[in-house]
Amino acid sequence: MIMELGYQNHYHPYRSILVTLFLVPFFFNYFTHASSSSMYPEWNPIKPRHSRLLRSALHRETPTSQLSELWSPLENQGWKPCVESRKPTLPEKSEGYIQVFLDGGLNQQRMGICDAVAVAKILNATLVIPYLELNPVWKDSSSFMDIFDVDHFIDVLKDDISIVKELPEEYSWSTREYYSIAIRETRIKAAPVHATAHWYLENVLPVLQSYGLAAISPFSHRLSFDNVPVEIQHLRSKVNFEALIFVPHIRTLGDALISRLRYPQGSAEEIGSNYLQEVTDAGDSKKPVKFVVLHLRFDKDMAAHSACDFGGGKAEKLALAKYRQVIWQGRLLNSQFTDEELRSQGRCPMTPEEIGLLLAALGFDNSTRLYLASHKVYGGEARISTLRQLFPLMEDKKSLTLPLERSPIKGKASLLAAVDYYVGMHSDIFISASPGNMHNAMVGHRTYLNLKTIRPNMQLMGQLFLNKAIEWREFQQAVIEGHQNRQGQLRLRKPKQSIYTYPAPDCMCQA
Ligand SMILES: *[C@@H]1O[C@H](CO)[C@@H](O)[C@H](O)[C@H]1NC(C)=O
Ligand SMILES: *[C@@H]1O[C@H](CO)[C@@H](O)[C@H](O)[C@H]1NC(C)=O
């Protein structure tokens, strides 16, 4: 099961240092090398855990032939996107309004939106633009319209279903607050996980017909992936891959990041001048550089939840154990296993050092441009420094932008994630250091467009890292072999699997 774990809203002293540095343009290119590990007793000391491997990795040299294979795009695999039903039809009359309230982070809400469109279609209902709940951990109050281009959404789906931005006046009583204070007849509270289309016709249609409205909450994962009519599957895919695009300012910022990755420039002043101009001008003269997006999910929640040992010593162990106690009160199954058991089962998220070794073993050399898609890394810069040693050209949202450019998304977890999603979709290669909702969403979307995505073999990596005596060559060989078939080769969806992770065959046709 994939847990949607929260990002901790922790006070990081490091953060305030970054902010200060950013105000001084001179430091723009150098801030990342600030070493500050001594300030954090909780994480101190974070030494490389695999120093033997690291020593060899730092001197790695990759043959050109291997490099060109690594960076080459995927070949045509014989499948193409396929989401248009033969003749989309709007129902003659709407049965009423469907409202949903969506939990989770950006990617879980994205799936909820796709399912909401599908359910509205099944019921011949009009969909009200979904309400995004405030996540207790991410604490981002951005609405659908703050994240997604709502007019594009409505327009792309206009022949499939009716969508309204708000309920009409006569139903304006049906709000999030109305449902939170009492039991209401118009609320559907008992939708089972992975409910069938039939369940909705049986249980929600009567409510719609009686009241003209039904509000479904909770709604996450409430529509089955199996035994759903093919038009409905197509529609879900169409929402996910065609109708949901981010608001213009997210796309513009994303384009600026992509352009700066593809056409590296010198100083902060150059970057800061006018990024719209830069996006249009780039590429006239220079050859674009390829880049990898690394989604590094290594926050405190995840570290604590995994119950693995990350080499931060006694202080870190205690801090994570305490955190586990506070949040999960001893209910975590993982805590029953030893670190070794968890590792050999592939249940430990890779640290930045470990994902760096994986990338190095695959052949990515020290000239690789790596974009770090990540919100907060437990251990801060001290934890990332080994990865940075392996990949000195590593960048992220902060290193590539000025504070002013970032201000519209500052502190907004969903918008920050949206920018990373956008950049991730435009990368030559995408890789995640741990499976999760973002990983699954990207795997699905990139499969749809036949883009290269490396899926780490967590179990293999766990076992390799347990072997403290392993030599670099042996490690490298095992990593390469273990990832040969994990670089974007199309896998067909099996029963119960998500169509948002495995879009073929439901959303794709054989070309
Ligand atoms: C990259 O690696 C090569 C070969 O090991 C080395 O000579 C070079 O100095 C490295 N470059 C950087 C920027 O670290
Ligand atoms: C929805 O509309 C279609 C065509 O207008 C009709 O065939 C179907 O029975 C309707 N379904 C429901 C649940 O009203």
C-alpha cells in the first residue's frame, strides 16, 4: 500500500539562512555549498554510510556509448494515447449536481478529480468544481482554481460532462461547513473504497433525484479501476492527461526552470532579468542540455514512518522514535522489524546518498544536470551533500530562481509540487528515490507520453546496501542488470492496479 505521508512543517534554522543568502545576489550560485551540519544536533553527524562505494563512485568514468544509451529517448513501443470516445455525448438533462471534497496532497487530489468526473458521467450529473480539503500536514489552502486552469478543464470536457464553477444560488447552502456540523441527507458518507459504477447508480442517483444534489465525502479511491465501462475509463484518462493542466503562472515558472536547466547561464542577474523573454529567446544559439529530475522524498515523516536507520547516529534514532510515538502511538507495523529486515525487503526509502550511488552506478557522470524535485529533506543540506558531491551540477527551484519569482508559490506545498510535476514531465529522465503518489502519477503520465522513467528496484538496492564489503564494480553490475527493464518499458495494467499509474491498455491503443 502506498501511504500519503505528510511533510512536516518543522522550523528549519537552515531555511532562514537560505532566505538571507538569497537576498544577496552575489551568493546566488554559491549558497548551496554552505556547510551547516554542526547546527543540528538531531542530525549530527551525517557521514556517508557507504564510503567505500562513494570513493569509487567519485572517480567513475562512463564510456560514451553507455552515456548515449542512457540518455537516448525510449523507442516507440507500439502504443499511443487513446482517450477520445467515439462520439462523446452530453446527457439530455442533468440529474443534478455532484459535489466532492478531496483529501490528500496534490497527486491524490488529482486522481480524485478524475474519478469525480467519471462518477458525474455515470450519473448524468453536473459536476461542481471539486473542493480541495486543507491537508493537516501540507497546510496549503490553494483551491482547484489556484492550481489548475479551470477554463481549460471545463472546455476540454465540454462534450463529455457539464461542469460548473459554483452551485447555483438555490443550492448555495450546500457548503463544506454545512456538512461538517451535522448529519445531512444530501451527503454520501459511505461510498466504499473502489465502489462500482453500479453502486453509484444504486446509492447516489436516488439522492440526486430527490434533492437535485449529492455531496460525496470522503471520495478518495472511491471508484473501482476494474469492470468500469470503457468510455468511463477513457474519460478518466482524458481528465488526467488532457484536461488537467496547471494555471499559467505555474507553467511559466516551470518553463523558466526548464529553460535554465537546458541552457545553463552564468550569473544571477542574467537569470533574474526577464524570464519570459529568456524562455522565448533560449535555444537560438546553444544546444539544449539534457537533464534528469530526481524526486527525492526524504522528509521526517517518511523517515520516521519507515522505521529504518539512516545513519544519523543515536540522536537521529531517538528523534525519529519520538516522532513515531507522537504521531502513530506504536501502531506502526514497521517498528517490529529490524533495519536489516526492512532493508532486505526494500522497505527503506533511499537516502540522498543512496539514490546518488544508484544514479552513478547506472552511468550518470558528474556532468549530469540533475534537478532535485523535493520539498524538504530531513537533515537539510548536510544530508544532501554526498549527493551533491556525486552530482555537482545539481539544481532545484531555489537555486534556479530569485525569491521574487518564487514568491507566488512560497510556502504553498501544492503549488510547489505542481512546479516539480511540470518540470518532471519535461525532463529527459525522471526517477524517484521512493515509491509514492508523486512517483506513481509521474510513472503513469510519462508512460502515456512514452517518456523515460527509471523505477528503482528497492529490494535489490536494500540488499546491495546491506553488503558492506561489496566492491564498486560488483555493485555497478548488479545495479545495471537490476534496472535494465525498469526504464520506461510499458507494462499493462493488471486487475486492481490504478489506471493513473498504468494507462495501458485502458487509456492507450496499439498504434
Ligand atoms: C568529474 O570527474 C572527472 C573524472 O573523475 C574529474 O576529472 C573532474 O574533475 C570531475 N569534475 C567535476 C566538476 O567534479
Ligand atoms: C444518462 O443519459 C443517457 C443518454 O442521454 C441514457 O442512456 C442513460 O440511461 C442515462 N443514465 C442515467 C443514470 O440517467
